[in-house]
Amino acid sequence: MTPTFAVAELLERCRIAINPALGEAVDRLTPDLRLIASYHFGWSDPSGQPTKAPSGKGVRSTLAILGAEASWAQSEVGIPGGVAVELVHNFSLIHDDIIDTDAERHHRPTVWSEFGVGPAIVAGDALAVLAHQVLLESSPERGPAASRALAEATAMMIAGQADDIAFEKRRDVSVEQCTAMSAAKTGALLGCASSIGAILAGAPDAAVRALHDFGLHLGLAFQAVDDLLGIWGDPLTTGKPSGNDLRQRKKSLPVVAALAAAGPEADELRSLLLGEPGETLGPLQADQVDRARYLVEACGGREWTTVRAKANLDSALGALERVRLSALPHRDLADLAVYIVERDF
Amino acid sequence: MTPTFAVAELLERCRIAINPALGEAVDRLTPDLRLIASYHFGWSDPSGQPTKAPSGKGVRSTLAILGAEASWAQSEVGIPGGVAVELVHNFSLIHDDIIDTDAERHHRPTVWSEFGVGPAIVAGDALAVLAHQVLLESSPERGPAASRALAEATAMMIAGQADDIAFEKRRDVSVEQCTAMSAAKTGALLGCASSIGAILAGAPDAAVRALHDFGLHLGLAFQAVDDLLGIWGDPLTTGKPSGNDLRQRKKSLPVVAALAAAGPEADELRSLLLGEPGETLGPLQADQVDRARYLVEACGGREWTTVRAKANLDSALGALERVRLSALPHRDLADLAVYIVERDF
């Protein structure tokens, strides 16, 4: 879905606010690491020549700036938080691409496939620690609390990633475990991104908590939509092969919800996706992907996940109503949430 | 070299002080990550059964405790610092073993070779962020400064690791560049380990700086000795094949110093180790290792590095004299430094 004009303008405004500070942070890295980071952010080609390659939308840094503005602070107050969450998010992307052996991101080779696994590990490590330096140097008064919130969110994200890896080998993942994993892997950092601006602005605890809950539920809604797109998404829009998650037998939310159902269709799905205990499983064939897609829907996995995405979006928007926030950024936060969740599904 | 009774007792005393807190920190990890960390620390086998496998000596946590004691604080004050530096040190070991494809450490499979590359990346990431959580939660007053010092040291260590990787491909590494790399890769974290206890104790800046310099020079001395052992060390003592660094054409200090010399022997060494520009180089053969070892010594690389190790040990001990420190821990720091540097070389 193309962002509405208002959301596109919002993302662009925040990108312009964040990029100089993000560039300044990356400039502190040693030359080899700076090159890798610049390449990853789409600022240069692998030889260091400036380019404007597509990169992320900067949702997390936008949330950080809006969190500060919603707490009646200048947007500048949120900038160290925005830089830090982008650094942590991109550290996790660089490492995740190694772990998942994904060779492309935004239609360019991923860092490990361009520079090698060793340099990619080190570059990710460098971004992670840089995030804390940025926060701890930002304000002696509020930087430490922001750094602590980011460390907690990062620890949750890493725990979620570890669970995600572990789930691949398990046959018995429950809907609750799957939800907890995605709350940790995606929700924790979005919760931190949404509240770190308020922390830096010295907002009351209730506002920090409300903004955190907003981001956490936004993350759960986002993950649910991502899981729907991984099965029913248009390859032209997602940039990934059709039914990619099914092909890889990924235990995404619709699949886990469908597997929890009873009846002959759920039995067929179980045998198709999980095989026999101890069996070594390769990727599904194209006709098996089609059959699995049908079965997940027939077992209610699509419906259940769609309802969940909507419920979490409602919870996110509801969290914003629990406290008094500055009106314009409040509306921006809500618009951004709706845009993120209401992609083509 | 077997530690003297006094140093062995010191390391054991600090291990007993640190291990419960280190175990408590590791217990906060998600089960899969906790298992990997316990295995890495030598506390359990790969299935989680308790063992007592050999692991590191705990030099860094001992330095952290001594730094607090030297600042007239209780050893407990240094414990969060000791836990944090051990966590960062071990995060770097787990990632370095992947980068260097080292399959064994302390005569056991390394984390990546036991659990896989993905889980090893994630486990390293988890220990790095846990270190900051431990510090930021330790004391609202002094934890942030300790966390900031650790973040700076970690950033230096990572930059040094990136340079080390880059040096492998370069023909023209100078002695200065090699020294700067080892100051960053080894010295920065030892500098932090030696001063973090003083930071947590609220010691004056001059004492923090003196202890930091002590650790930095100790790191440089340690690296010089390590480089000497990598060429002339006894395989029985080092646990690595004889002349391992030469076999891998590593640009360690003695090699770089020898390459900077003039004359036919330096020319022969250059051609043996660096080949022709653009040539793809495999490991050296056994007879080439022997010849290179002779040439490095003939070009003065051994003598130069030995002098450097001793000069840095002197600088380290000298740094301790710049400020007034509590006498007993001062002596312990000096004994530990001498023990670390005066291994069999």
C-alpha cells in the first residue's frame, strides 16, 4: 500500500531530522565498518561511492520523534532515541540476514553476501554498541534511563530471535508461545521506539507506559500482517516469492493457529508441514505450498490472524487514549499505526 | 607458567566472588541462550548437564574487583563491573571464534561448532546487551558512567577486530598500525576492566585514568607476549600448533617489526609471507614456517617485541604509582600483571 500523503510526508520529515545525526554516529566507526554501515543504510555502493539505494522507511525513528513531540517536547529531544533504535534495528537485520542466509534485502546483496560473514558480524556488533554510546552521551539526566530501556528491549528482541530459531526444530509450538515470541522479537523494540522519546522528554511514567503499550501492540499487529503476507501476499508487493513462509515451513501465526484446529484438514496440514517425528524436511514444492495455503485458510488460520491484527491495532490506538498527549503528534502516531497495519492484506 | 601461589589464590578468590553474580546474570537469558552461555563458560555440557570444564582464568573480573579494592571500596562494589567485562569478553570470544572459524577453545568445541553459527551469533549478542543491563541496574549514581566506559571500550575492541580482519588482506601494515590495532582489540577492554571498579567506587578521575592506563599497557604487553608465543611458543603450553601464527601468515607484531627491516633477510621474509601482489596465498608449509621463524628473529622481530612487552609492563606498573591506591590491592594488581606478561617467552 502506498502511504497516504500525510504519512509519506511524516516519514520524510522525520528522515530529514534523523539522517544527519545517524550519519554523524556512523562516522564515528572505523573506516571499514563505516563503509559497511553506509552500504547497509543505502547511502553508498560497496566501494563507498555515494548512492541513494532504497532502505528502510525509518518507522522506528519516526516513532521516537513523535513520542517526544507527543510529550510536548521539541522533535530534537527524540533524535538520540531515534538514532539509537534505528542502530539496534539495523544491527538485528544485519545479523538476522546471516542467520537466515538471506542473500538480498531491498533488492541489493545483504551485508554478509557482499562483505563476508565475519565483517557482517562485526558491523552488527558495532551498531549495537554505538546505539548505547549515542544515548549515554545524549543527556546525563535522561540518557541512562533511555539506554536502560533500549537494553531491555534489545534483550527481549534477541530472546525472541533465539526462540524463533528454536521453533524451527519443534513440532509443538502453541499459539501462546508464538505470540510471546513475536511480542519479544518485534514488539519490544517498537515499544521502546514509541516510548524512548517520552523518556528523553522526561514525560510522566504513565505516558511512557502508554506509548510503550502502543508500540508493543503495533508490533504484534505488524507481525500478524507480515505473517499473512508471507502466505497470501502478492510477490510484486512483498518482494518475496509467493507463499515464501509456507515453502520454508515457517511456524508463523496463521500456521500455528491452523495447526491448533481439529479435524481432517488440520490433520492433513500437520502431516504436510511437520512430516513424521524425526523426519528431515526440505522446502515444500509449489503444489504443496498451494495445498498448505488452502488448508491454513480452511482451518481458520487466516481469519484468526486477521482478527488478531485488527484487535492489536485497536489496542495500540486505545493505549494512546489512556493519557493526555499533544494532539498533532497523537494523530500522527495513530495515522502511522494504521498505515503500518493496513498494508494489502 | 604456573601462577605463583599468591596469584592463583587471588584468581580463585575473585572467581568465587564473581561466579554467583555471573550465574545470576546468565539465568536471565531465555533457556536456549542460557544453555549456550553455560556451555561456553564451562558450567555445563551441550545437553545442560552440569560439568566443570576448563574456561578462562577470569583475569578481567579479577581486575575489576581489584580496581574497587584499590579505591578503598569493598570488593562487592566491583562485582557488577567484573560481571559486565566478563560478559563482553565472552561475547567477543564467541563471535571471534565464528569469524576465525576456530573449532576448539579450551579443548572443547567452540559455541558455533557445537550449536551452529546462528545460535552462536545470537548468544554473543545476548551477552553483550546483558553486560549493559547489569551495569545500568547496579547503581543509579555510578552505573551509567560504568556503562558508558564499557560501551567505549567495546566499540574500540570491535574497531580493533575490524582492523585485524582488514590487515589480513593488506601488504603494508606498519608497526604503528599494528600497535594501534592491538591497543584497541586487547588494550581497551583490559583498560576498562582495570578502571571500572574505581568508577563504581566513585574514585577520583586521576585514579580512574591511572588504572585505565595500567590496563591498557598491560593489554599491549599481553598482546606482545601472545604474538611471541604464536611463533616461538611451546605447543604443549599454548595448546596450539607450533608457529601457528606464521602458518596463517598472521601480521603479528614480531612479523610486522621484521618486515619493516632492510636487507636480504627481510626481502626473503616479505616474499615468503606476502607473495606477489594479487597472489592467492594458502597456509605456509612446515619447512616454510621454520624458515620464516628464523628470518623474523634474524630481522630483529623477536628482540623488538620482547623489549616492547617489557616496556609496556613497566608502563603498566608505573601507572599504578601515579596515584595513591590501597596498598594490598595495589600489590595484587602488580603481581597479576607480572604473571600475565611473564608467561614462558
